Amino acid sequence: MKQYKITNLLLASLALLIGFTGCKPEPRHEKAKFEVTPTPEDNTFKFDQNGGTQQFTLTTNRRWSITNAGKEDWFTVTPSSDDAKQGGTYTVTISVLPNSGAARVGQFVLKASTRMETYTVMQKSSSGQELAYEPLSVLNELAEGTDRDHAKTIDRDLWIKAVVTTHFEAKQFPFAGYHHIQDAAGNAVVLTLARDTGSPIPFGTEIVANLKGANIKNFSGTVQLEAKGSDLALTPDKGIEPRTVTIEDINSGKCINQYVRLEGVQFAKYQNVKYYDGTYSTKRHTIEDALGNKLTLEIYKNCAWKDKNVPEGSGYMIGIATINISKSGQTFYNFRPTLEENIVLNKPRFSQNEHPLSGGQYLQSAQGRARLQLYSARSRCVDINLSRCVVGAFIGYEWQQKGGRHYAYH
């Protein structure tokens, strides 16, 4: 009897212990994160020639450290670490000495576990002038004499500001650390990240960087940079609008590596055609406009939407106008969309003797000349004999007739 009671007691205790253990919540591993407030514009702390101090609040859930990237002696960031704790809220001070010379820029890297971000410290010259960013076009000159197998290292200070125009998650380019970037003037190059120096950079992120020490080369017509991700100051969600161009613009080399929008285009072949199939690194499609201009559209073998069929209709596409110069010296201009949702072909297909113009239509006269038929502001039909290229140049314009002449208004 005693044995029965003891056995029951042990079983009850064991069940109670299991019950408590089962109700205990599982520990969750929280990702490393930090927040800097107030957040400086473009991740840049600006000082005048007199120097001084600025403070920010750092909130993090990990041990953290701050490193002076260029080991500059004219500014300090304190405290630079707090290894004794597992995160919290801290007040950090940036101290800058007076400047008796040219404008200067330095950077520091804030790291908390695997999370890392670069910030810029910028100070005006002794006369009050700010540092001027150089256009990406200067890189074309620096890349002269290089090729895909022979790069050179940039040996001077060269500060740039540009925005990422590609979506790494779409897998439309060779690897995740491969980005197209473009400055405010429309100059564009390719930026790649040196191995194990940073994560892929999202679309619309603004990059501020000193390219001194970066590698540069001309890879089959495209200027390519290779820089360390830790050397880049990144500001997310700056955004960029595509430049509206024509197929003729791309084929004439006016948009090399630019982020562009093509209106009034369609796939030349679309019936049961997949975006990608085969064994080559890219599949090439032909797209066309109603004026008969054609352009090669490229889909990379790892593209996120490669198994889908191309759309039937006409409309617009957004992507990168690329270039490839073969070893024999032949130049090819191409178009590479960067997101599936940026291929919007939701209008009916057109034939080669009409153009989907608002308020009018493109006609072919009996003599074979191009003719644009549009309606004026008074709803009167206006027939205009023009060359095919001129017709294409005035797409989206409002036409009026005054004194026997035709005028176009945008």
C-alpha cells in the first residue's frame, strides 16, 4: 500500500514538473539592431570650419563599437564601445577640430554584432566651402587602358554621391553584390562589393563614398567599380525616377547603364515563349515599338520570374540600358528589366503601321511617307506629313494649327 502511494506521488510530481516545463516560453533570438537619433541627412554629420561637437543617441540590443574608418586625427567619436553590456541607450559625441585648410571628409563605422553602418563626417574649408562630389563621368577617364582582366586602383580622393538603381532580390544580374548606380546628372556605372565586406544594397539607397583605394576597370564597355561595403555611407529609400527614353535612344548609345522607362513597346515573339530557357547565361528577346525599332531584352538565368511566359500586350517597361562590346569590337546595346512588376504590357498589341498615340494615330500614306493624324484643340482632324523619326519624337504632344503652321505643345 505504501509502495502504491509513493509511486502515485512520484508520478504526480513528475507530471507537474513536465507541465511547468511545457508552459515555459521558448527563448527567442532577436536580430542585432540599432537606431541613431536624430538620424542625420544622408548619414552625414556636417560641421563648419570652426569645428565643434554634435551628439546622437544610440539605442541597440547588442555590444557595439565605433571605428574611425580612415584613422583621421581631426575628429573623434566617444565613447567608441561598450563591451561590458548587452545593449541599451547611449549618448555619443562627435568632436571636430577647427579647419585651417581645404574641405575634408571622414567616416566612422558603427557595428553591433553582424549589423554595420557607415556614417560620414564632413567639414567646410577654412573659407567656408563645402566638399564637392565628383560626377560618375570622371570614372570613364580613369578606366581608360583597363579591360575585363586588368583593373587599376584609384589613387586619389574621389568622393561620389549616387543612388542604386537595381533590385538584387530579382536576380537579374550575375551576383547579389552587383549594383548599377546613377548620380543626379544621369551618369551611371556598375558598383560591386569586394568579397565578404558587406550585404547587397537595396534599390533606391543613396551611396556616399570616397573611392580612393577602390578598383576600377572597363568590362566590355561598362565601367565597373569594386569597393568595400564598409567604405560606403548608405541612406535607404532615397528613390530615383527612371528617365523616359525610346528604343532609338538606347540603340544610339545615349543611355548607357541608365535607369530608363520605355513606352509603347511589346515583345516581338510572345506565343508560348518563356522569359528564360536554355543553357546560356542569358536569354535574349526582341522588343519593338510601332515605328519598327527593335531592341534586345535580356533575362538572366537566375531571374526570379524566369519560368513565366512573356506577356502578349504592349505597354511600358522599366530597367537598365546596358552595353556590351565584344572582343572583336562590335557594340551591342541591350535592355535589362530589374523587376517583373516593371514590365507592364496591359494594352492591346499594335502593328507596325500604327502608334498608340492619345488623340490620334500614325498612318502610312499611299506614297509610302509617314503621316501623323491628330486632333487639334478644336477637334479638327489634322494630317501632317513627317518622317518616321519626327513622328516618334513628338509622342505625347498636343498639336495645334495656327496661320497655316502646325505647333506641338507638351
